[in-house]
Amino acid sequence: MKRALNFLEIPTRSVKPRKQGLTIVRDHNIGWNCAVDMVEAVGPVIDYVKMRHITVCVAPLDENDLTIKKIRLYKENEMDVFPGGIVFENAFVQNKVEPTFETLVKMGFTAVECSENIINIDIEEKINSIRMAKKAGLKVLFEVGEKYPEGPLDVELCVKECHTLIEAGADLVIVEKSLLETSLGAAGEHKDAYRIEELIKRVGLQYLTFEAESKLHQGWLFNTFGPDVNIGPNLHPDDIAKMDATRLTWSREGGYTWLIERAKAAGCLA
């Protein structure tokens, strides 16, 4: 549909189905009306929805169940849907990963998050888990990074692990929030910020998604690498509209770069 202000140029980016510039929001067990409102308000800019692990674990395999209905709603609006990583971790400690993946597909999920919040698994087990998920027909988001690291990102180790996970079939590697905090500081001013730049350079922007919940971290990523940065998976639905403006540099955190460039060209920059 044509914009009412279509005579005004505005910054734009890719539309669904996107391969980059992904936005991954978290459904914190919101109700049906809230889910419908989210889809109506910001659905066009959401690419993945992460559903809270406890709601997934207690949901029946019933087409009328709220969780199942929301999975259908999100998929109908071109969103991949996956459960929180604790579902995978719980399955792993009980040696029931394969039947868990198969059942997630029956529930309607299109992806799965594999994480190490509580468990610690070696690289061969990670590779095997990815292969089981892919065999079941699921996309894989695999998280890297400690929750409470003692120092900034170890680029060499992280790059090596990312490459191994991607080669095994992982669709996205989630860069843990703590790695951004220790490397970037509050807003990208830290001397170790180059580590994030090096990670992206050596792995590839399209394979990484950043658990950037801070608006300042989001602004740094977009201003440094452009609108095609993938952000998620724990974004709150209420923050999506503001973040998409930042993605296009149309917010304070985004620096209003697009508009500033045109104001300079027009000779009216404040």
C-alpha cells in the first residue's frame, strides 16, 4: 500500500523474507490479544519469535492451546518460532534431545535455540545436537559466550567455535550479552570494542546475532555495521518500533545520520 507521505524520501531496508538485518523478539508468555497486537503493530520487522521455555514445556499438543495458536499466528506472518534454550538443556541432561526436537516440530516450531546456561557440553556434542535438529527440520540458533566472563571476548576461541557451529549447520550464532558488555563498555567506548569488529570480520555479519538489549549497544552496532546487523533473541515487544528506527539511524541512539547527511546537502544543518 502506498504511503500517505510517499513524496518524502525515507531510509529503507530489506523486507521479508530477510537473510540479514533480522530482529528476534521474545514472547514472555503474552496473551492472545497481545500477540495479535504485536503482529499488527510491528510484525513486518520481526523475523523470529522466541517463546518462554516454561510455557513450551507445559503446553499440550492441542491445536486450541494458547502456545500452539500463537506459534501458528507467528508463522502465518513470516516469523520463525523457537523455544528458549532451557528446553534444549533440559532435554540434553535427560538424554532426550532427539525426541524433543521431533516433538517441537509437531508443535509447529521452525527453529530451536541451543545454549549452555546451566550445562557444559563439548564441541562434538554441540555438532551432534545441530545435526539432530537439522534432521528434524529445525533451524538452529546456537549461543556462544559465558554468562559471567572474567575478561573481554577471546576472539580466536570464539571465531573457531563459530566456524565449527556454522559448518555443522547452525543458521545463526548468538553472541551472548555479556561479551558485548565486557568488550564494548556502556556504549562502544571501551578499548576492547575492536574485538567485536574482528569477530564480525572473521565470521561474517550474516551468521551472527547479537544479544544486544542495551539501546546504546544497538546504536553502536547499527552505526558501525549498518542496518543489516541481526539483533536478538531477548528483545521485548515494546522495544521493537524504537529499535527499528535506530536501525535506520532515525533515532537519538542512531544519531539521525540519514537526515543529517541530507541536511548537509541541503545547506540547512543546525
